[in-house]
Amino acid sequence: MRVSRETKKALLINPYIYDFAAYSFWSAPLGLLYVGGILRKNNFQISLIDCLEVVEGKRKDDGRAPFIKEKVKNPSPLKVIKKRLKRYGISKEELLRRLEAIYEPDVILITSIMTYWYMGTRDALETVKTVFPKSKTVIGGIYPTLCYEHASVQMACADLVVRNNEIGLFYDFLEENLSVKIKHRPQLYGFEDVPYPCFDLYGSPYFVPLLTSYGCIYRCAYCTTPFMYPTIVRRKPASVIDEVLYWHRLGVNRFVLYDDNFLYDKKNHAIPILKGLGDLPLKLNIYNPNALNAAFIDEEISELLLYSGFKEVRIGLETIDPDIQRQTGNKIDKKGFEKAIRSLVNAGFEASAIGVYILAGLPFQNWKGVKDAIDYLCDLGVRPHIAEYTPIPHTRLFDEYKVFARYPIADEPLFQNNALFPFSWEGFTEDDLLFLKQYLREKIKTYD
């Protein structure tokens, strides 16, 4: 292979999405930005178009914000749905203008996150193919990993559709098609060899996600983590502290923990990280949209969460029904959960600053069990969050119950959207869900 000495240009695109409801709960295309960091390490010139822009005037102090949005027509598969689809993020026309304002890149990387967001990825792919027909295009992310055959058809005009464990295939593709030598070829889940994600492309990022591990020791029936990351890989605590210092020097003081299993083996992982962060002469604001496992929360962890800069703590309960708990994950029971809550409160967290996720819409789940969980949590003074069940390919619940869904979720990823309540039945209807949401709003009015 003849190697070009010319600096290659790579464009990263986080596409807009189509959904019935969406909000930026500290969302960021972390995987895409990690890959951008690797390419930069290999002397690529990197640029970014993030189509998922938010309404800055409505951004909360903690970094959350509503996406820009506009109503659109439902596509053919969703014509039977009464809900109206929206496009979240910039318009197609604005994406086109931004593309036309830059030099032609050698390669364009487009991420795709939720399986039912693939239409936005396809739109972006078709647009870049029109503007830059000579550029090589690569589609990656969660959607092609979970729905590879579907993605291969929908993204047929891409030059490469790559799954999350195929980074070597991606490196080979670049070498063969761009006549470059990719000398720095880390495994994406090696951590210590992977450069920091290129959040500097945002100028002054409002927050930066932290990922300190991949994988999970649990095999919950509704979760795809074991499929996506079958082994547990963890960063050295010192490297996490170094990254926080790096971003803080660039003006960032809000950090978001993305881990699925942060507290596992806490003596060797979470405790040194939290203590190291707390020891820094900095004021940090830390949030965790991915729930911490209450089974691992004790007095020491609670004190360190507060010491390190956590402004709130989100933990998982999922259900108070012992049968459903055993069937789905068996991570915690009431006794262990209440012990965790007491530890957090004793450490100094207000009970209302403790958010707890409860699942709604599981196959053949009864709505009354969710109401009971809301009452139980409100009696404890913590803040319940209803997490609507999303049927995800390659999970046990998906495989066992897909034939009972009211839509063809195995054939069309658009129907995997939890906003469509795929497992509605006489014991838990959409009206029941609306009642539960209103019931919860009324219950927590006193919190604010």
C-alpha cells in the first residue's frame, strides 16, 4: 500500500433524530468523539457537526436542556400511530448549509444511537453523499450493533457499516481506502491507550461525560450491556482523575458519569476515584443519569459521593414486586434499598435529591405495581422517576416476549420506541401510564 503524506480530514456527525418525545439528559455522542480522538492521534484533521442542538435559553444549571424540535409527518410504518413524530435538532436544510460551508472530508463518520432513531442517520448519510460524493462514509454506533442486518439495508449507500466490536475492521478500512497508515490502533475498550474524546470541538462544552468502565456483572433481562460489552473493563482511577483535571483546565466543571456498573468492586474502583475527585482543590458538579446500584451503597460510598461533588444521586429500584425483581435482575430488595437510602441521607443528601428509577411497561406488568412503587418511594421522601420499558434486541425480555408486542418490534426498529408503549395490554394500557405520570406529578409537588 502506498501511504499518502497528505493530512487527511475526518468529519464527525451526530445526526438529528426522529422521535415522539426527547430531551437532553446530559446526552453526548461519546463513542463518536472517542473515535475522533483516535483519528486525531493518527494525524487526521477532525471537524464535528452535532445536529442535536438544544434550546440554550432553556438550559438548566446542571446542563440538561430541551432539544430544538419541529413536527414532521409520520413515515409509512408509523401511519397507524396517532402520535405525531418530531425531528429533534437542526433542520435538514441547516445540515446541508453546514456541510456546504466546509472543505470536502476524506471520511465522514456518522453515529446512530437508539435503534428507533435510524431515520435521522439515514437522512444524514444521504445528505453527505449528495454534497460529498467522493468522501468515504462510515456508519457506527448502537443501532448497527444491535440491528446489523437492518442497518446494512437501510444504510446500503454507506461505504462501511461497523459494529461496536469491529474497530480493527474500521482501521483496515481507512488504510485501504485512504492510503494512510493507522499506527495508533487501540481497542476502543482498552481505555489506557485511547485518547480523550474530542469534546474540545464544541468550543466550551457545558459538561463532559466520564466513562470509567465497560460491562456489568449483572445480566438483567431488559438490559443490552452484556451483549454490547460481554467483559468488564475498568480504567485506572488515576487516569479518571487526570481526565477531570484536563477538562477542568479547559473550563469544564460539570461531569456526567455514564457507567453501568460504577460501584462494583468499589474498594478498587469507585472509592479511589471518588476520594481522588474530592481531594482535588476544585469545585466539581457530578451527575449520574445511569443509575447506581443501591446494593453497593453504604455509609462510606454515600459520604464519598457527596465529598466528590455529586449534586444528586440516581439509583435503580425498577420494581418492588419481588417476583418481577427476581425475573429481571434480582439486584436489590426492599431491605437493601432502604439501607442505601438511609446511608445517603445520613451522609448529607436531601431525600428529594435521591432519584429512583422504576420500570413501567414490562411485558404483562400490571400498572398497580408501578403505583405501589411510587407510593413506597414517596413515603421514603425520595424522588421517583418512571422509566418506560424499551424492548431492546439481544436481551432476554425481547427474545422471549417479542411475539406478544402489539407492533412488529423484531422486524421494524421504529416500533421499539418506548413512547409507543409496545407491551400495552388490558392490565396496563396507555391511559394507565398517563394516569401514573399525572399521579406522580401530584405526589412530588411538595418536593419543589
